[in-house]
Amino acid sequence: MVEQLTHYGTVLEQEPLSRHTTLRVGGCARYLIYPKDVESIQGIIDFCCEHSMKFKVIGRGSNLLASDQNFLGVVLKLDRSFNHIQFEGNEVTVASGYSMMRLAKEVVKRGFTGFEWASGVPGNIGGGVYMNAGAYGRDISHNLLRVQVINRDGQLFWLDNHECQFSYRTSIFQTRKDLVVLQAVFSFEIGNIEKSIQQMDSWREYRQSTQPLQLPNCGSIFRNPPNQSAGKMIEDLGLKGKRIGGAQVSEKHANFIVNVDQATAQDIADLIAYVQKAIQDHYHIELHQEVEYFNW
Ligand SMILES: Cc1cc2nc3c(=O)[nH]c(=O)nc-3n(C[C@H](O)[C@H](O)[C@H](O)COP(=O)(O)OP(=O)(O)OC[C@H]3O[C@@H](n4cnc5c(N)ncnc54)[C@H](O)[C@@H]3O)c2cc1C
């Protein structure tokens, strides 16, 4: 089986997903592949259909809670070969494996503005589009013109911004799991390089002082309920520091859960459920996860 897959890129067998998620948890993937090109993605999807295997595309794993179970399918990791970027005037075409942090810097370097918010978000373009990642009142949908995707049948097509159905941390890709994002086209306005650098520096300092960046985490665990801050509600209930196994509600930011001591995915899921119940009991509000559960 593995020989067939090696046509499509670099294949790792029984690869621990804890190496590919920023929470540093997760069982082994039967196969983890870095596809070498678009045709290879199609080949891998066909392979999975033929062998009745599941597949999952990941980027940096910075929004994933992979279960402790082994994943009996194929994980496609889009980074190495999906890393191209091309500027044409104020438009830029970026492959889905390109880092959002790097794009933020490139955009500013070329004298444009509009992507500074992403300079502290450790995901790739594909994961960013899927999540409609954002910060400081902006999100990826703001400057996005269109996205190229491939579906299960190997058809390539473009979805324009409104067809992506972006809303707060959601997009069509969260319901249409058959679509793999290949590249995205953005347009940016002309900016002021110094001002943008200052803005990114000040946001970086802010993140460093308010987020537990030294410990494995996945950013915000919960989406903010309308007009409320999930972090503030959790903090007000005195849950900072609450620990289950090796997972802890961060002392620094209550909407972060950190892996302080070889946490299992189950520890993290139990802590998430504990916080949700506490919020439900006290505020009668249901907190929804921003982190995505995978292979549960
Ligand atoms: C320290 C820290 C700070 C963070 N700050 C923020 C923040 O300010 N704002 C914010 O929005 N998020 C934040 N995050 C969360 C995370 O970085 C974002 O959600 C990011 O968009 C996830 O990208 P990724 O490449 O890691 O995706 P992954 O976690 O690998 O995947 C997330 C989902 O996207 C899907 N996906 C990935 N690539 C593709 C593709 N090419 N085609 C189709 N589906 C795909 C996956 O299947 C999965 O369902 C933070 C995380 C950390 C660790």
C-alpha cells in the first residue's frame, strides 16, 4: 500500500499527530503524506476512496484537538510543496501551505496594508480560510477575493469571497469537508510600511504579555458568545489554573488551555467540558469550541 502512496509525495507511517499539532497531543496517523502537487492530492483522495479510508487535510495543526486514538486513514499535510506566493500589483496569490505570519510580513514589505492582524497567528492560509481566522476586528475574509479548491472528483474550481460564506470563525469549508483549499487570492491597499511594522510590533508585545506562548496550546479554545468575552467569563468564575491531568486553564489567558505536563487529548477534552458546564450552570450560556475535534 505504502509503495502506491509514495508516488504522491513523502509518506510517514504510524506518524504521531502530537508532532503535527500545537497542543502536542494526538494518536498516530496510519499515513501522513506531504503531497508533492495538486495531482497527488487527487491521487491520494482516489486511493482513500478505493481502500475505504478516511482522509484529513491539515496545515500547522494550530486549531486541532486530535484524539488519543490512532487515525486509521491518511493525513495530508499541505506545506512543503504548497508554499508559492506571487504578487501582481496589489493582488497576491498564495498557496494554502503558506504561513499566515509570513504573508503578513511579505504584504507589509511590499508596502501594502490589511494583513497585519495575522502576524501572530501560527496557521497556514488553508487553515486560515477554513477557520476564517482573524484578530483585532479583522479576519481573512476582509481582503480575500477568491479561493481555488479541489473536490473529491478531482474538479478544480474557484469560489469567490461571498461563495465562501464567511462569518465569525466559520466558512463553507466547515460544512463542505470534501473541498480542499489549494490557493487564495487577496487584494491589499497601499499602506505605510513604518506604521504597519509598529502595529505588528505592538500586537506581538501584547500577545507575548497576555498569551501563554511558551506552552503548547491552540489559541482560543472557545468562540466568544455575541458581545461577550469567553475568556472574561471563565476568569470571572475563578477557573484560571484549573487542571485536569496534564491540561490546565492558562493562568495568563483564561480562554487558552495549555499542555503543562504531557496532557492527553482526553485531559484537554475533559477540561473543555468542565469549563463549558461551569459556564452553562452559572451564566446559562453555551460556549462553543473554536478548536476543532479531530478523530473522536
Ligand atoms: C498561539 C496561538 C495563537 C492563535 N491566535 C489566533 C488568532 O488570533 N485568531 C485566530 O483566528 N486563530 C488563532 N489561532 C488558531 C489557529 O492558528 C487558526 O485557527 C489557524 O487558522 C489554523 O490554521 P492551521 O494551518 O494550523 O490549520 P489546522 O489546525 O491544521 O486545521 C484547522 C482546520 O482547517 C482545515 N484545513 C487546513 N488546511 C486546509 C486546506 N488546505 N483545505 C481545507 N481545509 C483545510 C483542517 O482540516 C482543519 O479542519 C491561534 C493558535 C495559536 C496556537
